[in-house]
Amino acid sequence: MDIHEVRQMLRTKSIYDIPLRVTYYARVSSETDEQLNSLDNQVSYYEEFIKRNAKWSFVAGYVDEGISGISTKHRENFNRMIDDAADDNFDLVITKEISRFARNTLDSIQYTRQLLSCGVGVFFQNDNINTFDEDSELRLSIMSSIAQDELRKLSSRVKFGQQQAIKNGVVIGNSRIFGYRKKDKRLVIDEEQAVMVRELFELYATGKYSMKQIENVFWEKGYRNNNGKKISHTTMSNLISNPKYKGYYVGNKVKVVDMFTKKQKFLPPEEWVMFKDETGEIVPAIVSEELWDQANFILKRRSDDVKNRKNICNHANLLTGKLLCTCCGAPYYRRASADRRGRKDSSWVCSSKKNNGSDSCESFVIYESEIASVLFEVFRDNYSDSEKMIGEYERMYNSLRDDGGLQRRIESQEAKIASSQKKKQKLLELVTEGNISDTDFRDMAAQCNKDIEAAEQELSELRSRRDSSDEFKRHMDEIRAAMRAAERNIADGVVTKEFIDTFVDKILITPIEKNKMRLDVRIFTGENSEKYLNRLKNRANSLVPTGQMPKKMCPGRMFEFTRKLRSCTGHEMKVQYIVSLIA
């Protein structure tokens, strides 16, 4: 509609005497019966009102149910109305009052202006404001400000009422709390879920389980969240820290700073409304206060450890000296870099490729955050497989080492040597006495020496096998201790410089395809242990090539990362790592 033309007609006519295509907008802020009845009344009133006017053409209206007027963000039909206005579907919108249209002064001015730019006016019937009028915006601003301030007062009254209700023991908020259900504004224990809650506190309070480990334990036991999915470790951390489970009620923890943006501020503990439910009628305890305190002591300690370790995690030389390219034998070189958001994430590239050009090596750049994530997952998930690997080595060794038989063979060879040496001594006496010829002496003495040499060689091998028992046990204990210590170190999901230096000897990087690499993570036992274990396999006449045993016992895992290319905005590439542990 031409605004100038409408305004000219309004000089001599009322809005009801101008031929217009008219629609309406209605809204209620809650879904109570009273509010919905009010909405029905609004709809029927405006449909009859518009159709009764002979000059107007009725256009189907727009209705939002149970939605606040603070903003227009979630008002689906309001936003649809704005879009339809741009498509020239109507000329005038009738609404009850400014507070139905918007309780935000800015929104009121913004959207009435937007509608006018499309040739559409808004008639606020109770406020008698028609935006086709030239002075309408001044009156609209004043009335919108009044509506906005009324909303502020209403919000304050609601908050005050909630605070008083909290002090009177009324539980505010939803009822979706593990272990509880809401009844008559009070919490009652849901015994079926409470079993899981108690087990969570009991396991975590021992200090032997991380949240991730409990997450997997609960999944295997069949515990699920309200959506039928895995109960995340984040959710479990929140459960542990919730005082409700020890019979305390806590409210007024959060304050809405801005009612329009919904920005919140977490209040300090001294401003909380918190009390112990001595009777158990409002918030009955699921776990004892002692168990709750013990679990939270461990939670805080681990949280503090994570905060302290984060400074180490970002160490510039986290992987220095650990990455080795198997394609060309060169170590990897660190380059300081950051992603498009400015977050630091060091990249590593084969030093030979860096010095000799991209064609000199098939490797490609890797990022420290990716490797740290991979190491965490591999060490966490391969602990049981590593135990199998160690057990296999021990079985292999024990199959070779029959303590009784080995000792008897040692004693037998020692007896052979002693017997041959006595025989040589007797031969010497005989040749001295002239009882045998020099030629016979030399022949028989040479045979004795040959028997002694063979027996000594066999004895050396047998003694080495016997003496290596302690050495082998030490190596196996070192590997097992390393895996257990690693498991404790990564319980909180942190990979530190100290962790790398303690448990990782080398990370052997082998390019497979353009965007795929194999990472063989060799744990701290190093080259000497590798040689020792290879000798053990050779003794067992094993046909398993070097490295196959641990790779079989600790199977490789696939990890995939999606990288946003830093040189090309909007482009990305997928990178795959196949990772295995080598002891």
C-alpha cells in the first residue's frame, strides 16, 4: 500500500473507511487455560471485527501460543507475518495492544518501521495508535517504554516470589534429576534411578575410577540417560557436585542480568539459598554426607590437577625428540601456529621435507592437538590389551623355562665339564708314567677339550636363560607399571609434557596415503627392551616378525580428524591416523 496515499485519505477519513487488506496478530505468554481462553477470544473477536467492516478484506491472522513477548526470536508466526508483509500479502495488522506486539521498545520501533517500509501499517487498538499516522512513532515509543518497564516490574515480582518459595522449601525447576521425581513441589527418591546414583558416588569416592571409566562401566551395565543414551562423564560430574544428593537444598545460584539477552551470572556461594533438609521431606538424601564429601574431595583435587596441568599441556616442546619419520629417517620439526580463531596449536613437519622440498618425503603435517588426543585415547583404551600382550610374553617365556628341567640340564653340563677335566688330569698322569703314548694322549686330550667346549657353550646358554628370569621379570614389571601409571595420569583426560617424557620413547610416523599415516607409539622401555624381547622370540623359534606380536595384542586403532584448511576459508580435509602401541 502506498503510505503517502493512505495518509492523505486519513486527513478526511478514519482507518475504518479506507479499503485495506487486513490481518491480525494475537499472542499469549503461557499455556494456562485462562490464557488460552483469552487467546481464543482474541482470535474470534478480530476475525468478526475485520469481516464486519465492509471496506476491509479479511486476511487470515497470525497467532503465537505460550511465548514471551520479551523478544521475537522464538515467535514463529510473528516472524512469518513479517516475511508475508514483504510479499505484499496484506496492508494493515490489527493487534490488541503494544504489549501483545512486543514488550521491547527497540523491537516495537524496529518492526513497525520494517512493516511501513513494506507499505504495511499496524493498528494498536486499545492504545489507539495507527502507524500510518505521521506522529505515531512518538506515541509508540512512549507506550512501548511503559510496556517494557511493566515487564521489568513483572520479572522482579516473579523472581521475588521464587526466592520466597525457595526459602519456604519449594523446589524450583524441572523434575529431571537423576534419582528423584517431583511431587507436590517436593522431591521424592526414585529408587530405580537411585541405585545408579549411589553406585556412582561409591565408585568415584574410591579414587580408582575416572569419570570416563565409570561412563563405560555404566553403559555396559545398561544405565541410560532420559533420552536412552550414554550417561556422559560431564553429567556425572554435575551429579557428584550437586548437594541435593546429600540432602541439601540449593537455590538462587544464578541471576539473570539482562531480561532481553537472557545473560546470566553465577552468584557466589554466600548469596545462595542453601539449607540441610533435616526431615527429608523436601530433598531426601540419596547418599550419606560423608560419601558425598569424599567424592567431591576427589573431584576438586582432580579438577585442580587439570587446571595446573593445562599450563604444561601447552608446552611449546611437548613432542620434541619424540616424532620420527620412517619414510626418510628424519625427526619431525615443530612450527608454532594457530587456527583461524587464534588458538595456539603447534604443527609438526618432517625436517627432511622442510629442508629438501615437498618431493623429498611423502609425509604430511600433523598437529599437536591431534597427537595429544590420539595418545590419550590409545593409552586409555589399550590398557587391557597391553595386559594381554604382557601375559603373552610371560607365557612364551614360561614355556621355555621349566625350572626343574633347566636346573637339571645345568647340573648335567657342569658334571660333564668336571668329568672331562678329571679325564684330562688322568691322561696327564698316564702319559707322565709312560703308560700311554704321546700321540694317544694328544688325541684323547683333544676329544676332552672338545667335550668341555661343547658343554661350556651349552652351560652358558642355560645359565643365560636362567639368569634372564630376573631381567625379564623386571622388564615386564616396567611395562606393566608404565601402563598403570599412564592410566592414572590420563584419568582426567590430560596429556602433559611430563606424561610424554615418562611414557613415550618414540612415535614412529609412516605415511600410507595422501592423508593417512600410521603411528607406532613405542613406550618408554626403549631399544634395549625391544632387543631383549626379540631375543626371547628367537629362542622360542617364533616366526612372528619384529613388532607383530605387540601389534597383534594391542591392535591398531583408527582416528579421523577434520581440518579446516588455514589457507582456504571454507575448505576442509580429513586426516586419518592408524595407531598402535609397541612395548
